[in-house]
Amino acid sequence: MEMFDWKCLPFGYIKTDFNVRSRYKDGKWGKLEVSSSEYIDIHIAATGLHYGQEAFEGLKAYMGKDGKIRLFRWDENAKRLMLSADGVRMEKVPTEMFREALFQVVKLNKKFVPPYGSGASLYIRPLLYGSGAEVGVKPAAEYTFLIFVTPVGPYFKGGVKPVNMMICRDVDRAAPLGTGTFKVGGNYAASLRALMKAKEDGFASTIFLDAREKKYIDECGPANFFGIKDNTYITPKSESILNSITNMSLIKIAESLGMKTERRRVPVEELSTFAEAGACGTAAVISPIGKIVDPERNVIYEYCKDGNPGPSTMKLYNKLVAIQNGDEKDEFGWMTIVE
Ligand SMILES: Cc1ncc(COP(=O)(O)O)c(C=O)c1O
């Protein structure tokens, strides 16, 4: 009997069998340990709790038609975790240790990798935090690194569907010279007021503007923004957004499909000129945007007027998903088989 109704899995947490952990103490990382507990013992004065010394990552493993499990650009996640660690002055996780933990946790939880064709995947969450005790504001001397996994359902059940977004002008997710480019928990805490307001008002997410001038698009909640016009893929360049690995990959795919690409500041008014718009990230790959509402300016930007994602969006989406599932040749060398 199947363990789950894979097609109906939520995008949420489900217990799996094992996670892997390592502690940094006395100037060195310890051996990776396998745990079957969902809990961590944490010092009451840990800097991860008090001073936000923590960072995380998110990536997925996919089951191919050939029965092989594939990871998508995991080395980029390892690199970004190092950048985030440095950003809040934590001990970095060496790439080799990240790789070993990643492969181990996926192999140990193999039975939780959703089957090919279900649209579901195994979400992988690496976490790093200051576990050493400090009371003054300073970096901890001890760190904990762990990775857990959880099977997640397809983001869009029943196909890719356009979502509506709301422009947020009264909350900033990150300051221009702050921590926006790091995947640290504080940025997510800072975004919650805006995100919850957008949800209460019936929107899928919020679009943050640049905090300095409120003139340019930053990003869409936990995803990067892109717009398409004149066969060109345009995505914001900003000093306060997380550099999405999905976005980086879509740029390469767009180029391979003969599109032009631009990474530059995107003024809010330019929204009216795009033929298609979307949000991209590991969770949904692409969320096509149907409508962007700017309540304070009383403006609505509309895309997908027939209710369907635009043709370029779907081309990009299909190609990336085909590579991730192993259906198409991995021409960019992005996939790693877990053996
Ligand atoms: C703030 C933010 N922006 C963008 C992204 C998309 O990044 P990626 O494509 O690497 O998942 C995420 C998700 O990780 C995110 O949390």
C-alpha cells in the first residue's frame, strides 16, 4: 500500500525517519550524527534564539522515471548557506560536509521521496544556528548544523495557476545595506506582517519594493520577481533580495530558448508594460501572476486575462521541471544523482 496519497500532499511538514546533525565546538565541526528525533536540545542563552544567528536553505530531491533520485543545483545552496553564515558571522559549513549530510539524509529517507509523476518532491531543509551561550551581543563559539527532509505536494494542485499579489508600501522586508541577500530567519520574521495582511486581503503574497526609494520592485514574499515583454526575461537587480537559484536557472533557460535577459532595476510603473509576470523559487518553481494590486496608488496590473499562464512562462516552467524530473537532457549540468 502507498504510504501517502502523494498527489494530495500539502506543502507542509510531515515527519520522516531521520535527520542528520553536526556540532561545531572547540574550533571544529564534529562528526555527522543521524537522529530520529524531531527535536533539538538548545541552550537557553543560544545566540540563535536571542540574536538571530541562524540561516537556512531550501532545495528539493526528485524521483525520475528511471527510479533515480536527483538533486537540483545543491552546490548553489551550499554556497548560499556559506554567504548567509558569513552575513551573520556564523561558522561556515564546508561544502564537503554539506554534501555528505545532504546525501546521507536523502538516502536514509529514500522511502519518502515521492514517486515520479506525482508532482510531489522531497523538500530538504538545511539549518545552521548559533547554539553556544552568550549574553552580550556577539557571535557564538558553538554552532549546530542539521538537515531534515519532508515530502511536499505539488504547489499547484491541478496544474500551474496564476495567483494575485499585492504591493506592500508600509513594511520593508530588508534594508538596502541589511541582511536581505542572506537567507536568515530575521528577514522572514520581518516579512510576516506584510504577508499576513496580503493573505487576509485574499492575495497569494506580497510584493516588496526597494526600501530606500519605494520606486523599484524587490521581490515577491519568498520568491523572486520576473516580467516578460518583447521576448525578454527581466528580473530585478537589488541589494536587498535573496538571489534565487530558480531565477538564476530561468535566466539560463530563457537564453537557451532564444530570449533576451535583463537583470536590472525594475520601476513599479514598468509593471504596466509586461506581457507576463511571475514569481519564482524552489517551492513553486514559477507562480504565474494574474494580477498585481497597488492599493495605495489604486492601480491594478493585469496579466493572464484568459485565466491561463502566458506562453513564455509555461515554456520556462516546462523546461525547468523536465530537467528537474530527469525527463530532459541536463544540458546545463545542474542535476546530481544520489547514489
Ligand atoms: C526571500 C526569498 N526570495 C527568493 C527565494 C527563491 O529562491 P530559490 O529559487 O533559491 O528557492 C526564496 C526561497 O528560497 C526566498 O525565501
